[in-house]
Amino acid sequence: MNEAYIVTAFYVMEEMLKRVACEDDSRSQISAAEILLVAVAAKDFVTAF
């Protein structure tokens, strides 16, 4: 996984969440797109081994 993949994945997830009108909780310190990005990165990391 390289930088271009990470940035592209984050951008796509952020835009998809905007289109479905997903709003982050006002108390949250990170966005939903960041949480989903961690899940995608973990999936790729686990399948690599």
C-alpha cells in the first residue's frame, strides 16, 4: 500500500460519505472517513500475510 492508494481511498470515502449525507458526531475527533480508511488498511495488511 503506497501513499497514492491511501490518499485516493480517503478521498473516495470522504466523497461517498458526503453524497449519502453522513454527518460526523460533533464530539468526534476524527472523521468517519478516517475510521473507514483504517479498516481498509487493516484488511490489506491482514490479507498480505
